[in-house]
Amino acid sequence: MSTIILGIESSCDDTSAAIIKDGILLSNVIASQSVHEEYGGVVPELASRAHQQNIVPVVDTAIKRAGIEKSDLSAIAFTRGPGLLGSLLVGTSFAKGLSLGLRIPIVDVNHLHGHVLSHFIRRNPDDVVPEYPFICLLISGGNSQIILVKNYNDMEVLGQTIDDAAGEAFDKCAKVMGLPYPGGPHIDRLAAEGDATRFKFSKPHIPELNYSFSGLKTSFLYTLRDAKKLDPDFIEKNKADLAASLQRTIIEILLDKLKKTVDLTGVKTVAIGGGVSANSGVRQAIADYCARRGLKAFIPERAFTTDNAAMVAIAGYYKYLAGDFCHYDEVPYARITI
């Protein structure tokens, strides 16, 4: 008998539902929220309201695209945290209600685990997935972590940011440049046209395997402030070079700690995940580094880098097989580590 998992993701501003059957992805539907663009960031109350409007049609569409019936579902996996509490409550409540109606179990998923396990999403049975153990560089708007992945339920954080995450550095610097939200994709686009050696920004000296991006952000802001005093049109004239130099610096910071991690652990497989893993420069830098060192590199499809229910469904699939179910009295959580 097949195992069919419905995954629900509602941790931030994307409402998503996906269906996985015996580990194979059948559908992955995402409804994004454009309402936040004019505010330059996600407004939690608006996000939760949009989730309430989107979740029923998104789940219905995912089930129809998968070619199944609700009665075929084995379990429902949902993101329990971390994330925005109002948004998480929508997904959690919907998952509980649907599971009670269908009389099937629910499985709670750590959002960060989902990003790590996105490499196990398969469209075809012969798709290659990582072997344990592997190193995962998890880089997103809220998290920058280096994780030793020993199994689907055994992950050790070896290093993490002590302040801003890589995605925050991209978005905050992009905002100062007058770029729309989210700024990361715009930086990526401009960087392809710019000179990455034009500007020098400060890089942190943080011990062990931890990260810091607040100093880089401050260095970037001071560069712009001082330059604008001499030329009010400085940013507009140098957007591409600023973007390219910023992107290069962030990549160098990320790779420096990744290289140290590989040397310390001896692990021969490297994966990346999270929203920043969609960045073209990051993807190429990781691929080049792994090729030089003879390491196996796993770089996710861009569709699986941002928040999506496919990663929730695959994480839930493995928990379901292990009989690791969620009780109905469990509540969402805003913050948690791996």
C-alpha cells in the first residue's frame, strides 16, 4: 500500500501544499503574497490573513494536480516552526482539522529540517540523493548555519550566525540601494553585470565556525553614506558594481567557514539549502569549490530553495515511516534551532 503525504507550509509569507507518494513528488503548489512589497518586508498580520484566504484553494489544487483523492492520504505534515506565529497557526490549525476529518495522523516538521532535507525530494525514482553524513550550508533570510547531517532526524549545528543572516545582509543592503523587496534576487541580477572587485567591504573575524554579517552590512552602509556626500547619484551610477562586490564578499564569508568545516570533519559531501542557495553566485561558487576538492555537491532546484511544501512533505514522509507522529495539543513555535 502506498504512503501518500500532504505537506503544508505556512511559516512566513508563502502558502504552499505538496503531495509526495512513496517519496516521489506529485505536486507542489505555492501562493506568494505581493502585499508586503510596498512595506519593504513581511507584515505578520497581513501574512496570516493571506494564509487564511489561500490555504484551502492551495491544498485543493495540490491534491487535484497529484491526481489523488483526500481519502488516499496517509498523513498530513505541517510546518510547526520556526516562523511567524500567526502564519504558523493557520497551517497548524488547518492540518489538525483536516486530519480529524479524515482520521489520519499529523506529523510536525521543523522548517529548518525541511530545508536540509529538500535534497531528498525526488521527481523520479532514480534521482540521486545525498548519502549520510553530509555537510549542509543552510543560508536564508533568517538563518545561516553549517550543519552536520547524520540522518533525517540527527543533525548537529557546527556553526551559525551570531547576528544577521546572509539573506538579511542581502535584503538590508538592497533596501539602502533603493531596490524592491525582497532584495536578494535583484542583487543577484545586478551582480551579473558588475565588477566584483570594484569595492572592498569589511569581513568579520569570528572564531570557530560561526558567522557574522552585521559588520559587512555596516561597512556597506558607511561606504554608501560617504560616497553620497560627494555624489548624490553615486548609488544609481554604481548599482551593478556595488551588487557584485557585496555578493562576492558574502560568498567569501560563507565559503571560508565551509572550507574549515570540510577540513575539520573530513566529510566528502556538501549540500546547500535555504533562500540564498538560489543565488547564482553562491551556487557557482559551491559547485566550483566542490569540483576542486573532489567533493560531491548537492545544489537544490530553485523551486526548492525558498519556502515550499515539498520539503515539508519529504521531511514528514520520513517521520511517518518511523511512526513519529504529532499530538493534537502541540502548538507552533516561533524560534528553535536544529
